[in-house]
Amino acid sequence: MNIIFTGGSGFIGLPIVKKLLDRGHHVRIIDLAKPEISHKNLDFVKKSILEDIHKDITGFDFLFHFAANIGVSFNDSHPLETMEVDLEGSAKVFKTAIKAGIKDMMYASSSEVYGNPRELPIKEDSIKGPVSSYGVAKLGSEIYANSYNQQFGANIKIVRFFNVYGPRQSIKFVVPIFITKALKNEPIPVYGDGSQARCYTYVDDAIDGALDVFDKGEKGGNYNIGNTHPTTVLQLAETIKEITKSSSEITVMGYGPETRLRKREVDYRIPSMEKMRTLGWEAKTRIREGAIKTADWIKKNL
Ligand SMILES: NC(=O)c1ccc[n+]([C@@H]2O[C@H](COP(=O)([O-])OP(=O)(O)OC[C@H]3O[C@@H](n4cnc5c(N)ncnc54)[C@H](O)[C@@H]3O)[C@@H](O)[C@H]2O)c1
């Protein structure tokens, strides 16, 4: 199969690209960043998804749309750019793909579409209420995807990742920030009061989940992909301090404009994995094991 992968140089995208290449597919990455690998069946187009990509994607069979501006601090300080790339960019990618004759796609969405959940665990059809420009952009992109599915018979599958972490993740995110601070014995800053619970999902589990949806997911279906074991931010800091044998202090910073806005915070986020279980997928890696693997990678690459 000939596959287009926007954002294929990224943290989650690249390991999926590698698996697709292992399966014998031809992959073209469209990204602003050059992929860290080369392969005879891989080519790379350095372009923004906001540019004209019609010629670059013509003749391909499947499109993964993973390119996005991500990260709370970037998204909060650049709301317009976030909406431009993460919402208008997605709409443009889907529309261009349909015009180029590609109907089968996968869109990387996020647990942020649910905002503060109205029920736990969060099911795919639970009420959505994003509390950030990023979450709004992700939900808007999903609505575009659904309308292309309905109006043009497209098959855009949606995966909603829940707090993915692991080797190669940018240092802007909580798990690598805590590990890096712990390894340097520097204070570990916990934003908010530390009681916020997340189901941190190890990257290998996330990519296997996405590939299961690619292989077996229902036409135009949407799937939560996440761990089901909640960990508070304080527990995360304590676990990382313990596994790195660090003498760092854990500093609870509270809420505020310099740390995290209270209205922007999601207190609990626990996904239902009922739908993914129907595809035979379940997250295998608990936070302690995943944090050890991530810390090993950071130690070698710091
Ligand atoms: N990491 C997570 O925990 C998580 C959680 C939920 C959803 N997601 C979604 O999964 C996808 C992949 O996330 P990731 O963690 O791999 O992020 P990442 O930042 O590592 O990868 C995103 C890639 O998109 C590229 N990109 C950004 N703007 C672009 C543009 N205008 N044109 C072309 N390429 C552009 C970047 O260069 C990068 O390689 C994103 O859509 C993200 O919203 C990630």
C-alpha cells in the first residue's frame, strides 16, 4: 500500500511509520521536521500541511493525519496558530485527500476533546467539552472528519490518544520533564495541587492500538486509546523520583498564570477501553515500567 503520513517524523508518528515499513508498505512523510530514519520505501516532503499538498498525495491509498501543534504551554500562548494548524490544517488535509481520491484515513485526536469528563470511565460517545484551544481544534477536526465520512463516503477513523509518553517525547511534556529534573537532582515542579489524575499511556501501547484500528477498526469509527490505571501528578513525581534514585524535592506549585490556569485543568481522565478490547487491544505497560524505559532512554540521550 502507498501511505501518506502527515506528522510522520513526530514522537508517535515515526514508530508507526517504522512498523508500516516493516510490513512492506511505501510511506511518504509530510512534515516540517526531517524523519530520524531512512529506508528504501520511505520518502519525505518537507512542507507545512497549510501549503498545497495535492500533488504530493495524489496516487496514494491511505493517509494518516498526525501533524499538529501540540503542548499545553505552546497551545495556550498561541491559540490562533493552534486553531490554524490543528483545525484549519486538518480540514484542508481531509479535503485535499478526498479531491486526490483518498478515502481511507486515520486522524490522531486527543482525550482533550472530552474536557472535564461528565462520566468516568470516558466512553467514545461521552459528552465532549474541550477546555483548551487545542481540544477545540481536535474536536472540530473530528467533526470535519465525520462530515467527510457522511457526505463523501470517506472512511476517516479517529483515534483519541490519552497522555502518551515514552522515549523520544519532547522535553516539553510532564513525564520527560520530571525524569530530567530527577536525574539532575533538581526540584520537580508539580503544577496545580498534584491531585489531577491521568492514565499515562506508553508509546509502544499507543502505536499498537493505532495499528489495530488501522487493521481492524470499523469504517469511520472512533476509538479511545489509553491506559486504564489512573496516576495523580504527585504519584507520578514520586514514582519518577524513586526509580531514578533522585534526591530532588517535589515542589507543589499551585495554580496561577505562571504555572497552570485552574479553568484549563482537567481533574480526572480515565478512558473506557471497551471498544478497543473488541479489537483485542489493551495497554500492557504500567507507569512504573514505562517510566523506567523512558528514563533509560533519557539517560542515554540527555
Ligand atoms: N503525545 C500525546 O500524548 C498525544 C495525545 C493525544 C493526541 N496526540 C496527537 O497525536 C499526534 C502526534 O502527536 P505527537 O505526540 O507525535 O507530537 P509531535 O509534536 O512529536 O509530532 C507532530 C509532528 O507534526 C509536525 N508538524 C507540526 N506542525 C506541522 C505543520 N504545520 N505541517 C506539517 N507538519 C507539522 C511536527 O514537526 C511533528 O513532527 C498529534 O496530532 C497530537 O495532537 C498526541
